[in-house]
Amino acid sequence: MLFVLLTLACGATQGPTSQGAWLSAPDPVARGVEFFTSTDQTLVEPAGPISVSLLRLDPARVRLSSLLSNDQVMYAEPVLEMAARAKVLAAVNAGFFNINNGEPVGLLKVAGELVSDTPIPKGAIAIWSPPVGRTSLAFDQVSARAELHVLIDGKPVVVPIDGVDTTRARGKLMLYSPKYHEHTDTAGNGVEWVLGGKPLTVTTVRRDAGSTPIPADGLVLSFGGLELPEPLGLLVPGVTLEVRRAWTSVNGLESDRLESADHVVNGAGLLRRGGVAATNWDVEKFSGAAFIQSRHPRTMVGVDRMGFIWLVVVDGRQQVSVGMSFNELQRLADRLELTDALNLDGGGSSTMVVRGKVVNRPSDAAGPRAVSDAIGVSVR
């Protein structure tokens, strides 16, 4: 028994550097945080120039959090500025987003609040990061929608919500939280309900006004159009209701666990789950084969067999680094001995910040791209 314990302790200390010289010596950023680089050309096939930045995190010593650009859903911001405002030690870009307005286009839960939903299952991580204890992650392909539950004439009625914290469409019902913006940023030709209190109650109904202020302790429902379908026309001041979240996972991650997670961050491409390589990407409905097969800058999050969390950024679209395809990213996950891994937003978004500096080479000529959200690392 003593021999086994000593062996495990040595493995935890040595980590991946014991597998060969493909990683640099660790740079001890802080207790529980080590920074590595790699330029090993055999990471890609055929071999070519490559540059990879990696953070290995001890889950007993770090906390992970989802950071919003400008502390709101609207608009984008570089990872470096998000990290500075949140006062975190390190950060990487996270979810996919609408480059025109900065809104997330996949699933995103921040500090317990769902701020972006999706009907299409996408690779995602759920994060539990208590102030005291151990940070833990769960990986799956997940979708989520919000629902409005209300009693109409004494009968329970469920009204689907078409989008959370996103641009309103005509004939659709949207839900806006305080994390979206100071107001709904909508035009007239719609109806908006201000919700507040406990239980949640309709306090105000605004017709054909738009840009309704969002109360700090409430929500706003917004319908695109003035002709209301039932039962929306019955939502008048004083009516109580409830907003619930409906979670769905492809590989069995329980809804109550997703509901309890501090953060849920979307990606596109679940790479590993429970030690098994994932290839069921059809459910995620990628834009095309080039997303998988071509080499691009990549950002990846994973957990290795010893329980360490890895944040990885692969540079690409440059002479000094060609990027990686999904197959090559899977091989990198093998080298790191990751049991679970997820591909995050990549391309010009791929950015890693450590100690107040961008440590990789983002591919955009203009410099690090403004993004919608990031994963921040702080030390307990």
C-alpha cells in the first residue's frame, strides 16, 4: 500500500513531462498553476511548425469561472481586458459567439444564471467551483431551453421561451436577464413584461415601446409583435409565474447536475468523455467538414487521468504554427492523457492570458480578437 501511494504521488508531481521532452519545463505561475509550451512538430501529421500554450491546474487549489465581456452579454471584449477586470490569474477564450454583436450563440450559464440557450446539443462543460473545496468539471453534449410556467384560470400552462438574452425576432418570445444589458435593446412594435418579486410577478406591461430597462433583481419578457398569441394576452400586472430551465444531454449528464452547476460553457466538438474518444459530432450539426478536417487555431479544455485540469491554446494560420485538425487535437489529448476534453471556440478567438499578458500568438493581424466570454482561473 505504501508503494502504491508513493507511486501515485510521484505521478502527480511529474505529470506529462515524464512522458518525453515534447513539453517545456513547467513555469510555476502560482501554487497549483503551471504553464508549459510545446513546439514539437510531431504533434501534427504530416509534421510541421506548431506552437502550443498550456496551463495545468490543480483543482484543489484553483477556481474556474465564466467571464462575460464587459460583464454583460451584449458586445465583445478581448480576453486580456476581461481577465484584468475580473482580477484573475489566467484566462482563455471560451464559447462561440455572434461576431457582429458579441452575443453567445451556444449554451452559457454564468454564476448560476442561464444567459444563452440552444436547442441543438453542443459540446459543453459544467463547472462546480466552490470557494472552499475542489473544482470539478463534467463533459457532455448539452442543450437547454427556458420555459414560462403560469396558472391560467387555475390550470397550469407552459409557454416555451424562444431565446434567452438574445436579439428579439418577430413572432418570438424572448427572456432578458440583468446580465444582458441595462435594457432589452429592442425597437417598438412589440410587447414587454417587467417581472419582479418573489414569487415572480408581472409588475408592468409596455406596448410598442422597446428598450425596456431590466431590473437588477428581475427579468423582462419580450414578444416581437403587437398581436399576442394566447396565453400571453392574459399576462397582466399581478399575475405570478415561474421561469424554469429544461436541460437535455446526449450522453447522460443529469439535468439536476446541470442545474446545480456554477457555470456551463459551450464549445463545438466533444473530444473525450470518461476516457473514450468522442466521434458522434453529427448531433452537434457543425457548419461543414472543414471545421473538423482543416487545421485551425484551437482552444481546448480537459481533465487528465490524475485529475488535473488543462487549458490549451494551439496557434495556427501562421508560418510559425499551422494549427490542428480535430484528429490532431485528439492526438494532443492522448499525449496529455486526457480522459475528458472539449474543443472551445478557435480561429482568431484563440487566446491565452497569464499574469496579465497574452502568451500565445493570436492569428488575427489586428491582434487578440474581442470575444463574448472566457474561462478565468483564480487561486484559492
